[in-house]
Amino acid sequence: MRSGYDIVVIGGAVMGASTAYWLTAMDPALKVLVVERDPSYAQSATALSVASIRSQFSNPVNVQISRFGLEFIKDFANRLPQGGVSDLGLKENGYLFLSNRPDAVEQMETLAAMQRALGAQTQVLDPAALSARFPWMNLDDVVAGSFGPSGEGWFDNMGLLGGLRAQARAQGATFVNDTVVGLDRDQDRVVAVHLASGGRIETGAVVNAAGTRGAEVMRYLDEDLPVEPRKRTVFVIDAPNARHPDAPLLVDHSGFYMRPEHGQWITATVPSLDGPCAVDDFDPDHALFENEIWPALYNRASGFDAIKVTRFWVGHYDFNTLDQNAILGRHPGYTNLYMCNGFSGHGLQQAPAVGRGLAEQILTGDWVSLDLSPLGMARVLEGRAFAEIAIV
């Protein structure tokens, strides 16, 4: 391995791989090193994601990020000819957000108009329209639903990661299995990274794409980052009386979400006592399903009277405690340190646009294709939350 690189990316899951792909696509002469501690990705947020994409955000910046993500996913094979993945299996079943608040209908209409202006197909449906489209649902408590009939759904998460990695490598990026254990600083520059294997790598720039360990990376510079691991237990259930393979990803106002998966369902909720966990804590919270999710499922559709949990897994959000949105771009205190952190469950769908944006900023000094400055580190340092209400 070389003793110096133009850019070192800390973290090789979907964000690091996307950044490396875009950097080497834009400048093939760049020497880019991606350091990933676990090349199996067994506990990465990328691998453990529910792998969905939507345009239904309340901030235009997030809508634009996802619209590009959708375009990228649909054109994946053409964009990554050496990625080895021909199709990401996008299922455009849509997202459906249900609300029980009469005062939310006007807001839904306003947001749907904004989303449509940016290319989405969002519709606001009253209970009669919802019942006609989803007759298996109990809608007695629902006032309206916001539905994206196309351009929203789910896709192959590991296909996205694998394709980005393979294409980045084909374009010259180097991926190594190692752990960054320290950073050297010279005034306002990060000049080297230290690896657990004993290596010291000099670098012209650093990208912190370390997921739930992003705050740990910043502590090497005596800096704070409001990002922590939050545990999410996801259940796969079989419900023989509720076979609806064309169902959307449903986000219920009672606090759970679910979507169909190969004749079964994936479902999860935010724990009522949600808080930080250890980065290596992947113990499931089995009681969540019996105590919180199943009663809510049955309330929404009586077909969930008979169910069986067939499997489950635990994933982590890299949770931004300030506003649950990404922290992107050059750190104001450094000339060559770039942030890619705090996605809080939205990272997979945002990876194509974020990787492109970071590469453009690193290479040109500014955002180019999309202005991602509202998601910058400056707002974190100022304690100024990014305005986004559509958090799941």
C-alpha cells in the first residue's frame, strides 16, 4: 500500500463507496484510499437497511437528493458498466403516510405540491379514496394519506453497495480492510491517518464516512459530533390472512412501518424509550413486536390476526441528535476534512447524490449539481436544526 493518497475515505459502506466512485469518475488520476474495518459489512447500516427510497420529505433539499437517487438506481447498469450488477430490482409500490390529524391535511397538500414540482407524483387521498385503493385497511381513525404511486419503493441495498465498490475499484480506488485509529493535524489541515495495522498514511483530504463511528473519528481531533448509534429491531412476519404483495411501504401515525417482502412483511417501530446504544450492541428487542407492533398492525388491518415472526435482525441508525438529517461537506474548522455523517436511517437512498456532491465539493471547492449547504456542519456548530418533519 502507498504511504500517501490524495484522499482517504474513512468507511467503505455505501457512503464511502459512493464518494470513491464519484471522485474517481470525475478525476481518474486521483489516488483514493477507502478504509473499511469490516469488509463483510455484516453490521453496517447499508446491509441492515430496509432499503427504501421516497420523495416524500418536507424539505426540498431532501426531495432533490432522493429524486437523483431514484434516477441513479433506475440507470444503475449504464452508470456503472463495470459494477457487475445489471439491475437493482426497484419495486415502485410507493410510500403511504397515514395521518389522524385534521390540521395535517393542508400541510400534506402543500408538501405534495412542492414534491410534484420537483418531479414526484405525490397524491393526498381522503379516507374514501384510501379505502378504494387499499380495501384491506381499517381507516376509521384516518383523516388523510399522502401516497407516492410511482418513484417510491425499495431496492437491492447490497447490489447498490457492490456495484459502487466494483466500479470505484475499476476506476482506480483502493479499498483496504483496516481501522483508522488516529488522525494527525497540522493547524487547520488533517495531514495523515493512522491505521490499526500500524501504517501512517499521508493524505491531501479526509472524508469521514464512518457511520455510527463518525463521532469517534472526530474525537481523534478533539472535536464533537452529535451522532450516536440507535438500535432498530426489524421483524419479518408471515400473515396468511394478509397477503398484499402490491401494498406500499406504510408509515402509520401510530408509530410503526411495514412493507411486503416476498409474500411476507417487514415491520418495525421506534422504541418508546429510544436512546443511544453501544456500537457493538446488536441484541434484539423481541418484546417490541408483541407489545407495540402487533396490536397496531391488527388495528390497521384485521388480516393480521394470525401471524408468525419468521426472522428478525437488528440494525443501527447513525442518529444525528440535532435534527436527524445528514451532516455533509467541508468542516468549517478545516481546509480538507469533509463530513458524511448522521443520516439517521435515510442514508442508502441518499448515497448517490451525497457521493456526487462531496466529490464535486472536494474537487471544485463548492457544491455543483445540488446545493447541499443547508446540510453542512456549520448548522451543527451553531445549533441550528435543518427543517425536516418527515422523519421515519
